[in-house]
Amino acid sequence: MALPSNSSVPQPDPDLQTGLQYLRAGWFDRAEPLFRAALGRYGERPDILHYLAVCLSQRGALEEAEVLWRKALAKDPNEPMLSYNLGLVARRQGRLDEAARRFRDTIRRTPAHVEARLALASVHMDMGRFAAAERELAEFIANIDNAIQRPEGEGLKPLQARARNMLGYTLYRMGHYSPAIEVLDMAMVDAGEDPARRGQILGDRALALGGLGHHDEAIAGAAQALELAPESASLNHVQGYILYHAGRPVDAIAPIRRSLELDPAFTAALKTLALAHAATGKSDEAVDLLHRALRADPRDRDAVLQLSLLHIAQERFAEALETLEAHLKSAPDDVRALNNQALALRGLKRFEEARRALKRASRLASDDPLVLTNLGRVLVDLGRAAEARPLHEHALRGLPGDSRLLGHYGACLAALGERDKARETLDAALAADPNNAEALASRAALDA
């Protein structure tokens, strides 16, 4: 945790003086009893409360540290470092809205507080608010660009590299792959010879290349990043993630496992490893990994969605509904979760409930191809194929040539009695994916 720049601790007091020296050296266990003794002598002074809270937070006693920081802030509401540290604690405890509010409060009091600005952008990224993160980082980078032009500005380049690295990753997560690569290339120039930063930038650049479908370049970029930082859990995961999305799930498993050896709490790696295991037919291992991710964070939306889809693929429809239940109570407008809920309900032949879930999802995301095609499938189940047809056609405008959507449309056309067009559409689905089970079944039914 950060320390205030100006200490009001009376230097003649030997315990406080020694405690500060220990704190700056990182010897928190030695500093803590000295600050507790000072608290007994001087009372709940904001500076002593703060230093003791730093010690507590470093040994993982976050709730106790938070109590002390709240007391300190009540006594000294104008000290930005106190609101900043409360933001860090809230973030570590998963209270992201509160963390964002604390960081904004810190920035309001101290507009030049660099760490608070970057922390706010990081919280936006944690919450999936990438457009907000992009705005925050773009403004920050513009300010640093101006400062770098001054004679003393050369020392800001590592900070600029860090901010550009974050912006490049944000653009990648937004699907803006080419702009992400441009920003990351600029970050490489600012990074100088720092191997850790250069490795991270190269890893994020490889992800953007993979997003563009340049899988060979992406794999080479990830390997180059790992040469710079071979013990990075993040970069080992990047390599595995890229290999998985390049259609090489077997090759992806080793680097992802390595990332988890380096950081057993790396939940993103657990989820990617689950994808790789599912793709290689090891569904039970994938389920175990996703349960492990959810034990670490029961609110992990991606793990909930991934696990529910895996249950649906295995025709464990009741388990899929159970997986989604708590998440949908807290996020009833989550379109992806509503879609998965409807797929599970459809599997249980609860077609009207499935239709209602998809109707709600379609009101929230009127152009979502998967929601539209699944709503069409349920309407066919209900004997309402004429209503389903325009939904399938709308979905295909969003994802033209998608084998799944073509298969669903072909089944709809067959239900309408348009056998020749249905056969043509199903053949197109099988040309795109010869293993499309639903299209194969519908085509066999037509032939029969």
C-alpha cells in the first residue's frame, strides 16, 4: 500500500521513527507492533492509523485495515492517499463500484495522482467497461505526451509505456485489433529495454494478432514474449490462449498448466484450460476446473456462462439452470445468461419458458444473432415456424455463413415444407462445418 509523501509523525519518538524505517524497507511484521504501541500513546491520529493499516493489509487482514483507513479518512477527509488505499482494499475484496468511487474521489482531490488514474482505468477493465477505460487512458496518455515534451519529461517514458500497454489491451478487448497493435507498437518504443514490460506488450500484441486471425504471427509473438519473461504466468497463459484459438487445443494445455504452476490462483488460466479440455473431449476435467474458478469467485460471470454451456453440451440441463440461477438473480438483464438459460429450458422441453427468456433477451439485444436464432428454434418447437423464419434471416445478416445459424434456418425451412431450399441451406451449413450434428440430423430427416 502507498505511503503519504509528508509524514506528520514526530521524529523524536524512536518507536515511530523505527516503525517508518521498517515500513519503507517492507518489514511490515516488525513495524506493526511499534505502530500499535504508538496508537496507545498518541490515540487515533490519522497518520498512525494509516501506517498500521498498511501493515495489516500486507499480512492479508483487509477488513481490519479497512476499518482503520475509514477512521483515518473521517479524521482527515482531505488526505487523498487514504481514499486511494480504501479503493485498493475495495478492489481486492471485489467491491469494484466502491473502488471506482474511491479512486474518483482521490483524483478529484489530487488530479495529478497517477496511480489513482491508472487504478480507475483498471477497475473499468475489471468490470468490462472498456469504453470507459479507453476514455480514461486516452486522456491520461495525452497529458503524459505533453509532459514528456518538457526538458525533464524523459523520465516519464516508462509510465507512458505502461499506460499505452493498458490502452492497447483495452482496444484488443473491444475488438479493435488493428488500432490495438498501433498503440502497442508505440508502447514498445517507450518501454526501452525493460524486459518485463516489453514481454507484456508483445504478449498483448500477439493477442491482437490472433484476433485478426493471423495465428502463425500470434504464436510467434507469444513465443518471443515468453523469451523475455519465461516465468510470467500471464504470458504462459497468453501462449496457451492463442494456441487454443488457433485450433490447437492439445498444444495449448502445457503452457496453460505452466501458468497455473506459477500462479495457482490465476482464474483466467483455469477457464482457458477448461476450454482446451472440453475441446479434447475431457469434459469432466473442464467441469472441475470451472468449479474451482467459481470457488475462488462465485460471481465470475465468464465461468458461470462457460460452465452452463458445458452442462448444456452434455445434456445436463437441470445442472445448467442451477449454475445460472444465482447469477441471473443478481444480473437479470445479462443477455448471454438469458440465452444459456433458454437453451437449458429448451433441452428440458420447457419451450414456453425458453421462449419468454429469449424474448426478454431479444428486447435487450435486438440484433444479437445467437439470441435471434435460438428464439427462432424455440418458435419452431412450438409449431410457429412462420414467425421463426424472419428471425433466422435477421440472425444470418449478422453472422452470414455461420454453420450453426444455417443449420437452424434449414430446420425452420423444412418445418415450413420448403424442402428444396431447406436441403440447399443445410448443405451450406455442412460445407461450413461437416460435423454440425443438428444439420446432419435435419438433412437425414429430409432424405428419409
